[in-house]
Amino acid sequence: MKIYVGNLPFSCTEDELRELFGSHGEVQSVALINDRETGRPRGFGFVEMPDTEGAKAINNLDGTQLGGRTLRINEARPRN
């Protein structure tokens, strides 16, 4: 399951995200998205986990705080 993680603090690292989601199951991959032009973080990323563990992580982490920001977490939708 690919999980969208939005409203991340710009200081967030892939290791922090892996640790946060790792407490809810096996994390297969983590990707933070950067702006193509500036290389700066865009404030969102994606985490891949097995389906049942991913669903549990979404339920437990959506709306929680990280770095003073409220996270928006849901199943990633395919690009149009």
C-alpha cells in the first residue's frame, strides 16, 4: 500500500518518517518529495507498507502532530 503523508515540516527527514511509521509495521520504502527547481522540500511524501499494516498506520497517525504540524495521511491516489 502506498500512503500519502502531507503537511510535513520542511525539516522532516526520511529516517524520521521511517521511524514514525515503523512503530505500526514494516516500512518498505520512504520518499520525500522535493521541488524540481529549487531542490527544497515540498512538505509531503510517500510511505509504502503492507496493506493491513498500512491501513492501521493511516488510522493511528492521521491528524497527529510532527514538528508542530498536523499530519494528513491517507492512501495515495494514482496521478491523473
